[in-house]
Amino acid sequence: MAGKLRFLIPLGVVVLILLGGLALLAFAGGGEKEAAAEDPIERGDAGARIIPRPQDESRDIQRSPTAGASASAPVTVAGTPAGTETATRASSPTAASRTASATRTATRAAGGATVTRTPTAVSGATRDLSKDEKRGGHTLERHVGKSDADLRARLKAEPDISAASSYKDRATAEKVVALALADGKRELDAWLKRTGSRPNLVLRYDAGFNVGRSLDRGASSARDVTAVVVVLKYDSKGYFVLTSYPQAPR
């Protein structure tokens, strides 16, 4: 009898140790599952979303992929909202990288985030739009110094656009275009690095001050506008400003 006890006692101890280990493993596994349920991992969208919007003058705007794979975060290329003239995404030239210091809030479709950007540039920089006109641009011809009556007449003559707009004067247009180009330098640089054909590049910029007027189709009167669109086109000589115009918020 004593011999049997000497054999059973160690066996019982081993069994108890095994059962204890299994219980600890089960408890640890359950804790991990519970913790995972209480603390889920949020996965952010690292890429930018493309937000389709109605187009007006589609001859000037083309939908295109973002301006190549740049080292910076991808930027959404969105079509012009149903407004004045349609354009393709234009970023800013390095020459205009010195412009007024105005803090503006730009909403960019990069994972739906709103980014506040403060341009740091030397005020006084301008863009000579007459040089762009010689290469096929039409900012001065169509979007500078127009009266409300002119805007109303354009809406009547061009039923395919939902709004018509104009800069107050040439000086304002050339200053704001330079500001927009400086603010969009990163996008412009990425666009210029592309190889092969380059769809028009569209840049949207809010100057933070009144730059001109915009008249929506069906509206009784025009309104003051602070935001603009700048459209760049590329040819064998490089890029030029195809068009630029004030654009009221939608």
C-alpha cells in the first residue's frame, strides 16, 4: 500500500501542474481576444480619393491620374465643380514661389482631410499673362475686367456652363495666379516630372480677399469671390496658363 502511495502522489502532482498550465493558457487567450475586441486597429487611408464633380468646359479640362508618383503624399485631382469654366488640374510654377503671406484653408481630398496651408512667399510677385495668351491662353480675353452684364451675356451665349466669372482687373489676375502657382508648387513639380503626355493640370486656390465676381446661372445678381482656378497646359516649350478664373463656392 505504501508503495502505491509513493507512486500515485508524484503522478497527481504532475496532473495538477498540467491542468494548471492549461487553465493559464485558456485565460491568456481569452484576454487577448477581449482586448482585441475593445481596442480595434484603425487603418487610415494613405491614398487620396478622386472626387468626381460635374464639368462645364470639358475642352479645357481632362480627368487624369495624379501627377505621377511623387515623393510627397498623393494629391486628389478633382474636376471643376459645376461652375464657370472647366479646367484640368494646374499647379504652380516655381517662378511664382514668392507670393503674399496669407493663411488660407484648403480642402483637399486626401483621405477626406482638411488641410490648412499658410503660403510663405514674397508679396508683389506676378504672372505676366500676356505671355501665356500668346501661347494659347485666354484668361485676359475671357476672365478679366468683365461687368455683371458681360457675365450675364456669356451665360446666355454658352448654355453649357453653369456660371461665368471675371477678375476685377489684370493686376489682380496676375497677382492671384502667381499666388496660386506658388501655393501649388509641389503638385506642379510632380506634374512636370511625368513622362509622355501630360493632361492639363488644375490648381484651386483661395486668396482670402475679393478677386472678382461670379454669376451663377439662374441667379439674380453676381457675387464677390475669393477663390480661383488656374489651369496649366504643357507643350513642347513647357507649360503655360491656359486659363484662370474666380470660382464661387458650391
